[in-house]
Amino acid sequence: MHFTITHPMHSHPYNPELVTGEGIATVAAAAEAAGIHGFGFTDHPAPSQRWLEAGGHDALDPFVAMGYAAAHTTTLRLIPNIVVLPYRNPFVVAKSGATLDLLSGGRFTLAVGVGYLKREFAALGVDFEERAALFDEALDAIRAIWTSDDVTFEGAHFSARGITAHPRPVSDPHPPIWIGGNTGAARGRVAEKGDGWCPFAAPPQLAQTARTAAMDSIEALAEGIDDLRRRLDKAGRDPSTIDIVFGNFDGGSPADDDFNADAYLTGLERLAKLGVNWVQVGLPGDSLAHALEVIDRFKTLVIDVA
């Protein structure tokens, strides 16, 4: 099993010691030393004050922050959680991703989602109702520019003629592309053009807010994975080549005093049997010291035992 964390900016306001170069480098290096495999950042370039006050969180630019983390690590995989693809021109995303993959020695995974915050779309000048079409077209453009020269691309939203963008990523044939979301549409995109599926635990109320399907049990996850495998089979793709990312329902949070490591390890076994091979691990965002303490605790109670 592989473990991945998101830099713990979970609130508004955030703890400022987490949002310094030293803070980011310290968390990334500690995660790598503990045996955690992935590290990333969220993507909210223009969140509304209303959303922040309702429980949202501030964010750094994920590409810039992952580049900083890459410079202070050697094996840690750089996995945003997640890039909202419709916010950006796909050729700019392709350039940012290729640069990060090149400078990190092939450690970048492009995890992307459709997005759900209407006011953020409006602030960025992006048509919210077109987000799914923008997403699909952007995926095609990114894959093309990462793998081909003299690219001509004609879509409803993006048009390019004779484009060659070097240097290319060092990952062959390109950095993995993980697609977020709990819906059948997200799984359909994975089957057609993705390398991984990253749903997230969502009770009905959260799912409604995030404009996705509820996923609040291991049984719901299993149904989603079964559906994904059917879609992959239909597309002629091997399900064993597709990464599946999720959190662990069992054992509680490693940040809590009542964390049950045995139950957590049992939950990991259940996830592995379903086909999950990456697990999201939550860190506390109240202080740098607490985040580091939990990383060390997770190493001792889970990673060293699993």
C-alpha cells in the first residue's frame, strides 16, 4: 500500500508556520523519511469569503508549492489534491506539469477534478456550466502535448496549430493522470483516458455541496470500483494498471488520541482486497509540531507494521 498526504492547510485562517518555505520543506522531508509516498496541495486560486467562513480553506498555488517540496526531497511523489482543470488553459497546465516532472526526476502525478465552486469559476472567467466539457477537452490537449510534436488541436474551447512544447516530461509515456470525483462520469473518464481514480469519502450533505455522488461506506466504494472495472473491461484496459486512491474508514484519525492502529491496519487490508493501492492520510493543521508528531506516530503504528 502507498500513502499520500495533503499539506495540512485545512482551515481559514490557517496556521502561518505551515505556510513558509521552511514549514513546507519540513513536512515534505518528514513525510519522505517516514515512508509516506505522496505529498500535495489543494487548488483554490480565488475562493469566496462566504465559502471560507462556511468551513472552506485557504490554499497555495499547487504547482509552485510542489516545486518547492520537490527541491527538498528525493523520492516523494508530487500529487496535487486536486488541480481543478477547467480553471486553467490546458497548454499552461501541460507546461507546468512537464516542468515539475522534469525537475523532480519523474515524480509528478497530475490529479485533476472538474470543480464545484460557482463563485470561483466566475472570478476566473470560466463558464461553470461548461466545466465538464472543458475538463474533457483539456485532458485530450494535455496528453497530446506531452506525447507529440507539431500538435494540431481543434476543440470547442481550445484551438492550436503546429504546437511543439519542449522539454517534455521525463515520465514515459507521460506523468500519470488521476481523475477525481465519485460519479459514474468520473469513472468513465478514468476508463477512457485516465491512469487512476481518486474518489473521496462524502456523506450525502458533503456530496451535495461538492456536486458529486455520496460515498460514505466501504460498500459504496466497492460498488464504485466494480463499476470502474466494468468500464475498463469494456474499454479493453487492464484494471490492474489503474491506481485507486481513497481514505481509510477504520481506526479513526492518526491525529486523535483514540486512534486504533489495529483497526486501521484491518481497514487497509479491506481496501487492498478491493483494489485500492493508495491511501490518503489526514494531518492536523493546528501547528507544524503537531503535524510532524502525527507523521512520526503514523510511521510507528502503521507504516512500520503494515
